[in-house]
Amino acid sequence: MLITDPELAIAAAQAGAAVVRANYGASLTRVDKSAGDFATAADLEAERVIVDLLRSARPDDAVTGEESGSTGPSGAARRWLVDPLCGTRNYATRGLLVAVNVALRTGSGSTVAASADPFTDEVFWTGGTGAYVRRDGVDEPLTPSAGSGLVDVNLDPPFPNAPGFRAVRLLADPGFIGRFHPRVVSTTLALAWVAAGRRAAYVTDGQLRDSVHFASGIALCAAAGCTVTDLDGQPVHSGRGGLVVAADRQTHAALLALIGGQLPTVR
């Protein structure tokens, strides 16, 4: 029987997560990339396994992998976006905060997505209607909650809105620290945590259209009912860029007000 797109995304993310888990703690070859970035042998192997699975199941689809680039028909209406190991620096120093992200972009956005946590054996996923976490083969709905007050702020470059906006300044803003508790995990697993109610919000700068890092998390949060916008409170990818994801509108409004204090007015 033909596997559905959501089940394919889950299977691909789980396959990549198995590779990441199996290689954890090993002495891994590093492959240097631009601007001081690097991949490990685990990134490369996980991506190969994921891409092979996707291309076998959907030979007419295109695939964009973080490490291998684009394959398949250039004009394909369907494109899989693969981040085989989000949090490579964490992983290379034996940290456990990483994710394996797989999303399907059709048209202008992604509605099918899976983010796997290799070390909790959880897969956060959506087929476009509702969002879930799968543990031991059982799916539970994701329910966003702002109760923790924990907000992840991504401090990694690039910073396209600097010097006007720098996410790092939020960490020292009296209004921010008076209401929220900042966290920096350096992996988009934090987006799945917002959808799951484990984080109140997430903030990052950047141009994120068709991003292998962010497509899965954005789709998960949107399907779970989070408030998802760019830094101006507009639809994602529509203007200045960046991303503000919050469990509820009140938290989102508070963050936009703090961010707006840095940003110049858009004319």
C-alpha cells in the first residue's frame, strides 16, 4: 500500500534519528563549510538515509538537503526539505539537544512535517490538520501553553535586520526578563517544544523561506494552533523576515512589543 506523505515524513525523520543516535559519542570526521560552520559524518549519513528513503517512495518529487543540496526535477511542485541534524555543534560536543527535520513544501508552504528527537524517541508531526507527538507508536495531540514562561531566542547568525534588531538584546531587556525566562538551545527542536507546550515562545531573525532548518517547526506550530508571524507580526515570509512563534496571542503580543522597540518603522 502506498505510504501517505505524513507517514513518509515520520519514517524519514525516524530513520535519520536512528543514525544520529547510533553515532552519538563517537569520534566523528568533520566537514568544514562556509563561515566556520561544519557538518559531521553523522549529518552526512543521516541525510543520505533520509534522501534515499524519500527518493525511493516519491521518485517524482524534488529534495533539498542541507548537506547535499537539491536533487530531482527542478520544477517539481513538491519538494522535501531535509535537515538531518539540527544542532550539530551541540551534538559534536556530546550535547543531546538536536533534531532531525523533514518537511514537504507544496505550493507556497509546508503542511506535512516531522521533527524527531533522537534521544527521547519522540517524533513531532503534522499532516496539515492538527499536530501530534508519537511515542512508542502512539500519537498524542500537541497543546501549546504559555504557562512555563520559557522563551527560546536564537542567537545564531545571519542577522539580516541588524543593527536595528538583534535577538541578543532581548535577553537584557528589562521588559523581557521581567515577564519571560530566556533560553538558548541552538536547535529548532525548540519550535516543536512550543507546539507541545514545553516552551511559551520562540524568536529568531533570518530569511526563512524554504529553510531546511525551520520549515518543519513552522508547520508544526501552525498546525498546533500557535500564533506564527514574522518580526512585524505579519505572515511568515511576507516582509522583514524573522520568526515569532508563541503559544497564545497574549504572549505573542508582548514579544512583538518588545521587538518593536528595536525595529525601525516599516514604511
